[in-house]
Amino acid sequence: MESIIKPILFALPGSETLATHLRAVLPCVAGDMQIHQFPDGESCPRFLTPVVGRDVVFVCAFDRPDEKMMGLYLAACVARELGARSIGFVIPYLPYMRQDAVFNEGEGITSVHFAKLISSCCDWLVTVDPHLHRHHALSDIYSIASRVVHAAPEISKWVSEHVKRPIIIGPDSESEQWVAEVARAANCPYTVLQKIRSGDRMVEVSIPDTTAWVGMTPVLVDDIVSTARTMAVAAKQIVAAHRLSPICIAVHPLFAGDAYDTLQMAGVERIISCNTIQHETNQINLCKPIAVAVEALLKENRENKVQPVQPVP
């Protein structure tokens, strides 16, 4: 009887490893779903595990979001159509948060439109350290319940266990608040660099006085590493000034294009990432705090006595 009330966890294509790790710490049932693609590229989800009357959780590692969004959207809509009691999304990397203002004439605020699309097809969302800048909270643009998991505690734990005499380094002023949190939990100092971006791949970084870094290991930490230009430029300047190769840690290892190779060639000692997106650098597992957030939202949803949607005949 216990298994009947457990949520069913479905992995979107490319998210199977993340879902496996999450199932290890979250009481749930593994769901079987196929997303058939027609020759013209259209998607058609098919649930081999019945979802009627059940809480359904979709796990999606959301790099390359334009390729994955339609499959996720249709899977959620079909699950609702088949009578799922509730629909939840675990999206550790939440895309479409950068465009949080109009920067050029003729543009729009795409983060708002993406939020409306996600909010239209699920009841709740769990994500990890979204890029909140001009939007101060997810509730500013998402109309569904949400929980934000912070990677800082697990990053601090990894640094404490693997790095001798670390100094945590943030790439820009925006990173100071959470870089300070990592340093505080790891009981080590931190500093923040100054970044000037003149294009998607054009970045300049200023390095502060490094005389106090003698005998310390620089640890560069950034939330989103996409082109890796910021981290690579910072790493090169740290090597030149400090004569020690830094360790680089990414919360969301997007590594678009040649980004990973670029960072490897910047003289870094090691590249580490959280498992929000599958990559060979994944060393920091965030599934335990993600599971805590999922269980909290499932409980909240049940207490609100959401009634199951009747399947369409």
C-alpha cells in the first residue's frame, strides 16, 4: 500500500543519470515513459506507467532548452490529460533567466514568457540557484509553488574535504553574496573580482592584490559556466599573478561549444561541477537537498487537497 502513495518519477531524455541519483534519496516509484519522435521531428509522449490519480514528478536536465522544452511541455500536458493528481518539475538548471530586462530595441523580457509557459503545465518547481538578478524571486515571474535549492553548502563541504588552505574567488560583484556563504561554511577567506563584459565571448577581469594568498589554493566558483570566458580569463590572470593553478567549480556546467577545452587550457588544476547538468566534471551531488525540497512541495500539495483530474475518455 505504501508504494501506491509514492510519487512517480519520470526522467526526460538526457536526465536518466540525474533521476537515478534522485531516486536513491527520494521515496518514489520509477516511471517508464517514451517520447516518440515522428520523422518531421514532432514529439509524442507515451506513458507506460499509469499516472491516473498519482503525483507525477518530471526530472529534466535543461541544457539546450529549445531542444527539450516541447517534450517536457507535452509530457506534462499528457500526464494531466491522463488524470495525474499533480505535476511537479525538477529542473536543476533553470534556463531563460538571463533576459530579465530589455537590453536592445526590439527585444522582450523572455524570462517572463518562459516562466508563463512552465507555470501553465505544472503545479510546482524545484530548481538550483537560478540566475536571479533583476527578478528578486521566482515568484516574481512564476505563478506556481517553487523551491530554490542552494548549492553553497555542498560546495563548501567539497572544498573543506578536498582543498588545503582554500581562498574562494567570485568572478564578479553579483557573486559576492553566495561566494561569501561558501567561504563562511568552509571557514576560509574569499575575494571577488571585477568583470567587464563587452560581448558574449569578450570578458575582462581585474585581479586584486594577491600578496595575502601566499600558501593558499585559489578556488574559482561561478554559478553558470557557459562560454567559460570569464572563468578562463580569471584563471589565466591568477596563474600569472599567483603562480598557482586554481581549482574551478561550476554550479551549472553548461560548457557551450569549446568552453570546456578553453577552460582546461587556461592553466587550471582541476575543474569540478555540481550534477545539475550531466558532465564528466560532476563531483558535487545535490540530490539530497533537491529531494528535501521535492518532499516539502509534495506535502504542501497534498495538504492543499488538490483533487485528481479525471482522465479524458
